[in-house]
Amino acid sequence: MTRSNKSLNKIINKLLLIIMRKIEFWYSIGSTYTYLSTQRLKDVEEKNGIQFEWIPFSVRARMIEMENVPFMAEKKRHKIDYMWRDIERRAGFYGFEAKIPAPYPLKEFDLANKVAILGKEEGWIKDYTILTYKKWFLDHKEPGLEPNLSTSLKEIGLNADKTIKLAQTYKIDKIYLKNTEIAKNKGIFGSPSFVIDNEVFWGDDRCEDAIKWLS
């Protein structure tokens, strides 16, 4: 492909994004700040006339690759305390609640996200993720653990046993790994991240910046 063709394709892709007004929303269930985004993106879509494509990946795998150890209870106590208070404050600014601290880190991180992968394939990813985060931050019910996982799936009208089995198949595992590799190639290193073409906006507080860029 010639340089001129590459430039033309880039322009076409940018125009398509503007027409579709779509922003990729890359996230991992297990990321605390992602709670804020999951609870407000529906309103953001309606207010701005845009669409978010929800894409789960393993931020834990990315952090391990970067040798970035997540918040460790004793060594990073002040940082952890700040994180919980910051989430509580920001949730209040947005008009919803966060009962902190919530259980962290998650014991069944991968399973919770593989269920989200299946949800994307079958069309119920938003309902599952929003409810999962609500239960985590309001009721302190940890994502991916029983009986919370089965109860949550039943609440959105799914057969829990069948859904959990499907979420643990090779097909879903392959998509999960592929999404994580794509995230790496896009330069995504944290959750939530908002992506437009090759532009990455990391953090819930960068959502509005992504919308400005799209416009």
C-alpha cells in the first residue's frame, strides 16, 4: 500500500468515526475507577448523540507485562485510601453512590471478564457489566464469585449455569486473549480507556476529552 493510500484510508476511517460517532470503551471488571464509567455512559451517549463500543480485556495481564504491581495493601495504604475517597467523591459529582471500600482485588477477575466477553457476543454485555459493578460497589458482592455471579445472570434473564459454562469455553478464552493483545497494540495500559482510531484517552475523567476529539 502506498503512502498516499494509507493517508486516504486514515482520512476515510476518521470520517466514518465522525459519522458513526462511536468511541471504543476498553475496560476490565476489577478496575475500580471503571465503576464510574459503567454507571454513566448511557447518559453520556444520550446527551452527546454518540455510541460506546464496550470491549473487555485483561488489564491485569497488561500490568504484569509492564511490571506494574497493583495497589498493595500495606505498602500503598495512602494511595489506596485516596483511590476509594476519590471514587466516592466523583460518584457523588455524577449523581450516584459508591459505598467504599469495596472488595479488592477480585478473586475471580478472569471469569468475571470472560462472562462480559460472552455478553458482547450475545448482546447483553452492558446489562451484565452495569449490574455487576452496582452489586460490587453498593452491596459489596464480588464479581465472578458465587452466588453473586449466578444471581446477577438470572437477574438479567439468563440461564446462569449455561452462561457460565459458555464463558469458560476455548472460543471465549481466545477472544479474551485476542482483545488483550489488541489493547496492547493500541497502546492501552489501563482501565477504563476510551479509544478513537489511534488516540487513547485513559481514565474515566478523560471520557469527555475523547468526545471533544471525536467532534
